[in-house]
Amino acid sequence: MSGEWQNHGMIARRSRRPRGSDLHRFCAFSVVASLVFTLLVCASALAEESILISIGPRIGFSTTTPLLGKQQKYYFHLYDVAALFRLPWQAPLGDRSWKIETRLMTSAGAIEGGGGTGLMATLVPDLALSGWNGLVSFDAGAGLGFFPRYKFGVQNFGGPVQIVATAGITLNPVAHAYTGVRVQHFSDAGVYGPNSLGVDMYIVEMGYRF
């Protein structure tokens, strides 16, 4: 009889233990909820001043030796559409042919590797230096990536929410058109544990500039 009660006690204690996956989901939900709350609070201030700068497709690839992080397990490919918005703050530099401005980069598409394909979306605040009436711009930023699927073969990104760091160069050679190259790093920064692995993507982008 005492052995039966001991078994029941062990089962009860096990059921009360928080599981790692539950903790990861809670962390991901907390980050997303905080981001959504921030966007809702700022929406009224940004809606009248932010405008759409450009929109277009992007194609990216990775190598097994990244700029950041550990050795990759597979080659990855990215296919998405990115939209760039101008945020309110900006400041001219020098003779006003150059300026610094804040932007918001969003994207949605797919990433594939290790025999699998998953959806992906990003939301990245960005700081840009542009010159010669927008002919060229250099930008860098950091934000969040969202991966409903985060396991590709033996490579595990760790969880559905990733930190995104990006830097790029964009050219506007003709009116209403742009092209550029970009490096984009996805990583969980160790949030999901030591066994997760991010990826560096090298991206070519082009599209319509408003």
C-alpha cells in the first residue's frame, strides 16, 4: 500500500515539474506579446508619419561556414517578400545630400534546408544612412524572426522566435526600382539552450521603390 502511495506521489511531482518545451513556448509568447504591445502603443504616433518605401522579392542562401555562430549542418535557402517602411525620425548630414533615418523592415516567406521547408517572418527596426537623393543607402538593424517550424533535419534553431541581425547595401539606379545585397543572421542567442544552432543568410533583393 505504501508503495502505491509512493508511486502516486512520484507521478504527482513529475506532473508539477515545468517542461522545457513549455518554458520555451512561454518565452516565445512573452516576446511576441511584448512586441505586439509596443507596436500597438506606437501605432497612433507612427501611422501618420510612416510611409512605405519599397517592396519586392528576395532570394538568399547560406554556407556551412557562417560569419557568426557555429558550423552549419546544411545549406539553407530563403525565398521571401520584404516591405520597407520609413519611421518618423530622420536627420540631415552635412550639405543635406546625406541623411540618417529610421526604418522598419518586414518580410514573409519560406526557408528550406535539411530536406524540409518552413514558413518564416521577420520584423526588424533599422537605421539607414542614405545619400545622393536616395541613390545609395547603407543600413543595419536587429529585430525578431518567427519560425513555426524550427527543426530542419538534425539542425535545430531552438525555438519559434529568433533574434535577427541584418546589414545591407541598396542601390536605386532608376526611378521606382532598387536592388541590393544583405547579410542576415538568425540566432536564439542561447535562450533555448546550448544545442540550438542559427544560420547566416546572404540575400539578393530587388523590387519596386515608391
